[in-house]
Amino acid sequence: MVDMKKFKQNAPAIPILVWFGILVGIPLIFVVILSFLSRDELGNIVVRFTLDNYKRIFDPIYIKVFINSLFLATLTSFITMIIGYPVAYFTANLEKKKKALAILLIMLPFWISSLLRTYGWIILLGNTGLVNNLLIGFNIIDKPLSMMYKFSTILTGTAYMLIPFMIIAIYNSVDKLDRSLLEASYDLGAGKWKTFFKITLPLTIPGIAGGFTLVFIPSLGLFFISDLLGGGKNIFLGNLINSLITKGRNKPLAAAFSVGMIIMVLIVLFIYSRLVKRNTGGADENSII
């Protein structure tokens, strides 16, 4: 028998769940099914069950692509965290009007196409770009520096593109801190640094983990950044999937790699949920003594 009280309480969520199922659930099921299908010599999909697509994932060449993607995503997350935490911390401690202005400036890049922002890095770092022209103009260098088509350039572009996610996630965590805990820390004789490491940092770990997740997941699939700034010299999962669909005409194999990416994302989400659960209790007064 249906509990009408619970049904009425959960009724507003039904349209959201239906919409979520249509936009996420059905495409996901389609990708999973496609990953088990085959293709003919012309690249047409053949309804024939096979595990070859998943076996090919473990090819040493493709394993290297997975490792490169994990390395890029992890390094991007750490760099954005190191830069984003101080920005988020000082933003959260600003006056109300200055805080609103700072948040506006942080969110401003989202109003511009990510593709245009990537081209901006090409204008800055190219052989005839602004940086090289300035250095040559001031007689600091004799010939243009080669700054494009390197892993470091891809890392810079990816970190720049995703750092607002890290800042906002940490900002929300810092802004919601119970200030009475900080005051109690000062009353017990702890200085600013000890209070930060014993109270502020542990209580903002969920925000750090959330920012890490928000940066890590999209950095796995931003293939256009590595295409434009890397010149195709560095292959990551996003590039590989895009190439298999557009050039290789191998949608089943691309779907298998997509499933592999989804599994990686689920692992990251699981770690995030565990970190948040572990740090729900926060810090207590005894931790600063």
C-alpha cells in the first residue's frame, strides 16, 4: 500500500527525477549498450555482442592515455586548489560589498566562451604572441620562446579554465564557517596560523574535496584545450574519444572509453563522499589545545 503522506512529500521531486532520467539515464544506457556492439569495415555499427572494445582499453598505448589523463586532471586539481584556496579565503573575509564585487570578478570568465578564452592563450603564448613580442621589444630575448604545444601549456589552460569552480567551492565552505569556533580558538591562546591549521582547514576540507571533484571531472574531457594548446602532441581521454568518433568512425570503442571515464568519475565521487562524511564532525575545542 502506498504511503500517501510520503508520496505527497516526495511528489515535487518526481518531475526532476523524470527529467534527470531522460537527459542522463537514457543517454548513459545507450552509451553502455553501444560499448558492447561491433562495427563493420566501413565504420557502421553492427548489432553483435563483443567484449573486444573493453579488451582494447588495456592495450599499453591506451593505458598510457588513461595515465596521462589522470595525471593532467590530478595536477590541475592541485594547482587550482593551491591558487584558489587563498583567493577564496580572503574573499570570504572581505566586507559585504567588496565580497560581492570579488565574486562577480571570479564568475566573469563564465560569461565568455571557453573556446575564445583558449584562443586568448594562443595570442599570448604564440611565437608571434604578446609575451614574445614584449620580451623581444625589451631586448630580453633575441628570438621567440617556444611556449606552445607543451604539456605545461595544456596544464596552464586547463587550470585557468577550471579555477573558478575551485574558488567558489572553497569560498562557500569558508563563508559558512562558525566564527565562534575561531573566537574560541583565539581565547584558548591559539594564534592565527594554529587556528587556521587546527580549525579552519579541517572544517573546509569538504569544500576542498568538492572543488577538487568539480575540477577533476571536467578536466578529463576538455579535449579542445589540448587540441589547441597542445597541437595534438599530447593525447588524453577526451581527445581519444573525439578522434574515435569523428575520424576513426569507431563509436563502440569510443563508448567503451566513455564508460571507462565514467567509472573514473564515480571513483572520484565516492572518495569525495567519504571525505565529506569523515569531516562532517568538524573540529572541536580540544583539537586546538
